[in-house]
Amino acid sequence: MTQREEMLALIRTAYAARGDGDVEGLVTAFHPEGAFTLMGDKSALELTGSMQGHATLRGAFGQLIADFGFEGREILAELVDGDRVAVHSRVVVRYHPTGKAVSTEILDLFRFQDGKIAELIEFADTAQIKAMIA
């Protein structure tokens, strides 16, 4: 398996863990010092921002998974360049407290180190998320 195939396989495994609500499976895809950033204006949506390290990621992903389900992810495009991967996908996001669901598109930018996700920067429609939880 090439490095490209290994990175894409790990991303798919992480996406499956996210879709299944498997916090531990998601965290183990990350490097021990791995970072996750949900891009957006923190003053507009508290969920945005960065977190780093397995313990912090475990808590953050646990809360995100408890609040938001990801259903039926469809990968629209994958671009690989060295240790970086960009994935454009469409997913149904369900806000568990109300059951409200919306279809949205997400762009994930990954950087890999030692065969694990060292950094994930996620671009999502934060205005849509804010409307869901309002």
C-alpha cells in the first residue's frame, strides 16, 4: 500500500469512527500531539477553535459526537500532495438535542506525521450550525 493509499485509508477509518459515534476510534487516528481546528468566528459560534493532544481531542470529540451526528458521508473529492490531504465531502449533520438535520458540505485539510493525523483543519458552514442549535 502506498503512502497515499495509507493516508486515505486512515481518513476513511476516522470518518467511519465519527459516523459511528466511536470517540476512541477517532482519537486513535490522530498523532499523540495531533490538532483539530474547526474554522470560524469564536464570538459567533463557541464550537470553533483549536484543540491539541489526545486527552483534549477525546473530550472535544466526545462532546461534538454527543451533540452532532454525521450521517451518510459522501466523499466528493480527495487531493493528496506529499503529507497533506484535502477532502471535500457532503454529509447530513443531525443535532441530537432537537433531531434537526441538514445536508451540508465540509472541507477537511489534513497533515500527516508518522502515519497519523498530525493536523485537521475543518471548514464547515458555521452559520448553518449556529442556526441548528439556536
